[in-house]
Amino acid sequence: MNIKQAKEQIENAMRAYLTKDEFGNYVIPIEKQRPIFLMGPPGIGKTAIMEQIAQDLGVALVSYSMTHHTRQSALGLPFISTKTYGGREYSVSEYTMSEIIASCYDMSEETGLAEGILFLDEINCVSETLAPSMLQFLQFKIFGRHRVPDGWIVVTAGNPPEYNDSVRDFDIVTWDRLKRIDVEPDFEVWKEYAYRAGVHPAVLTYLDIKRDDFYRIETTVDGKSFVTARGWSDLSDMIRLYEHHGIKVDESLVGQYLQNRRIAKDFAVYYDLFMKYKTDYQVDRILAGDAAPEVAARARAARFDERLSLLGLLLDAVGQELRGFSVKEQGLAALRDTLKLMKAPLVDKGVAFGELFELVIAQERKLLQAGKRAGTLSSDAMRAKMGAVVALEEERALLDAAAPADGAAAFELLKRDFAGRTAALRGDVGRLHAMLGNVFAFVQDAFGEGQEMVILVTELTVNEYSSRFISHYGCPEYFEHNKELLFYERQKEIDAELAELDL
């Protein structure tokens, strides 16, 4: 299955494992909750989906790579204690709590989250001395004499033997106690993640053209040659930062992440061409609706790979704007909820606004740090909450300057400030509507109702930021062309069905 399907399987298993009866006991006892084992090639996003699952379910996440652990660090250190049996004292061996188990308890103490995920990566590549204890852990969830805390689900991951010479095979007894999920790389599924993560459009459009280069592991005379989803994602992050600082992106940089000489060279050449298109096509002017007529004419005459690059540039620019809007909208919603909670202390109880704001801001920062520590906040959610904290600090400064007579007057000032922020958000909606309309108008002018329009509509549907914005605030051009796309797709289905008939 692909990584998206694996994520769904893990989330479903966790919901089942965390189900409690009327007495507060887990319906499936802890010892019967099979650890989940993700088996798949390296770099396809196994760790990334664990972060997403923790965020979706609101549970903590503790991650370890088991190749870094020795028997002592995993099990704990031995010490001698004294016990009495039958009236006589004996010296017995004990173990300190495992670092891994202790991390789960620490996380719960620091964040207040009683339930979580213990994710152990590269579980089938442990050292020879740790292997027997690792098998015992998978069967009984115990390191040394200490068990994983109740409410913590064990998820493990490993690579097939063809990708790692250190892999150890498990016996049937161990496999029979695991919930195994086999995962394969899938570009279309990764693309959904890529939009959410803001992967560079040069990466996305290159892979749309050369999908076989998305994931490749080969053995050559020079050793292992490989390109993984992780490599593309990390390269994208570095490209964004290089562009921000005005540093040239070249084949040397690309080869540090794409460790396949041919693919690294091809992408480096493509990236240079892609950036030339960005300059030539003046994307900002297209978004603003004042692109020169010759720009549409050039696009109309361009080869398909150049058209695809142009669409990638437009979609990236739109996606970045819509992502920023989404974060701003989430931050405003968080601010609204906080102000509602502050109304009663300010208006009814007469709490001094300076004292109240100090308390609320401190609490929000504490929740932000806890969410960051536990891994329950996505990058967008974190930015939204940070934006809400900044807004609270601005509102405290506003009240300090205005010095309202009482809590009711203070809250009226807060309401007016919030109304102004809401009006600004509405202004953003209008600006984004116009931007989307300009993109559709340009694509219509340059390509008509061709496959480029189909690609534009499809990618806006796949991208969660554009699909969320359009579903909430509408976009007449999208709905018009989406209707045509649905008719087009249905016609293709009918044609395929007719072709299969034996007439």
C-alpha cells in the first residue's frame, strides 16, 4: 500500500487501541495491543506520517532510531539491590528505567498528554547484543523490568533486507505478535504532502515530467545510487533557503541530496531552465492581471514541458498566498476564542486587563511549547498560534495606550480591534479571488480549454490550501471549469466502458 493508506491504517488501529469501556479500561488490554510494524524502503515518509498522526489524534510522539542504541541505553543500567525472601536477605540484579521508556513518562509529565506514540525506527537493524531484548520488547512491550506506559501505542519501522545489509529477520513467533504494514513509494500520494509542505515547484514539475526519477535505488559498479522522497523534500527546503539568500543552486548542491549522478544532473539543468521561465513569464504580473499579450503568445507556442513549468510557477505562487491566508485565518480564529474567554473576567469580575493579559499570554506560550514538544502541532498550526500570541501582545499595548476606565470599556476596544482584523481578512479574500480569476483568465487566453486547464483545476483541487479556500469562499472560474472537467472525466469513463464491450 502507499504511505497515505498506511497512515489511515495506523490511525484506525490507534483509535481501536485507545477505546475504553465504561470503567475507563482499554477494551483491548495493553498486552494484546500488537505493535505496528511499517516495512518499507528508506526515505518514503514513514517518520513524517507519524508526526501527522500525532497531530491528527492529539497525542504525544516520542521517536527513536534503534540503530543508535546499545543494550545498556535501551534496557537501562544494572545495579544491585537487596530483597528479603523467607526471612533471609539476598542481593539481586535490578535495572534502571530505560531511556526510551523514561522518555514516554517525561513527555507525559511535560505536556499533560497521557496517551502517545512510541515510534522506533530501523527496528530490524539493531545491534547483535540488543537483538534478543528487542524481540522481547516487541512481544511484551518491556525493556528491562519497565513496560511502556498505558495509553502509549508502539509503532515500529524497518527496511527490507535488499535496502540494508544490517537487517535481521524476525522469527514467526515475533511476526505473529506484530501488525505488519508494507509500504511502497507513490508519487501522487507524496505530491499531496508536497503541496502541504511547500515543496519547491521546480521539484514538483520536474517529477511530473519524469516520474520514474521520484524514487530510485540502484546498485552500480561505483556502489549504491539512490534518490528518495526524503531527498527531494530536503533538497526543496535547501533550494528555498538558497534562493532567499541569493546563493546559486547548482549541480554540486543537488548531488548532495539526489545521489544518482544522472538524475542530479538532469534536475540541475531543469532548475536553471525553470528559473529562466520565472523571469521570462513575469508570474507576478500574471497574478496581478496585467501580463503583456506576448507572454500568453509565448506560452501558447511553447512545448508541453515549458507549459508545465509555467503552470507550476503559477500554482506555487497561488499556493504560497493561500497558505499564508490559511495561517492568518487560523490565528484569527484562535484569537477570537481567547477573547471570548477573557470577556467574563474583564467585564463581570473586574480583573485588571494588564494582569489578565499577562496571565493569558503566559498560558498561550506554555501551550505552544507543550504542543511543540509533544509534536501535536503542525507547522501551520504553530504559526497560527504564534500569530495569535503576537496579536494578544498588540492588543495589550493598545489597552495600555488607551487606558480604558473599566473592563467593559477595555473589552469594547478589543472588539473594535478584532473587527478591524476581520475586515482586513475579508480584504484578503477579495484580493485572492481576483488573483485566482487572473490565473484562470491567463490560462484560458493562452491554452483555451486544453489539458493545461485540466491540470490547473486538478492541482487546485489536490492542494489543500486552494481547495479549502475555494470551498469556503468560492471561485466562479474554478466551478465553471471544474464542471467541464467532471463532464470530461465521465466521458472518458464512458469511452473506456464502450471500448471494453464486445460488440
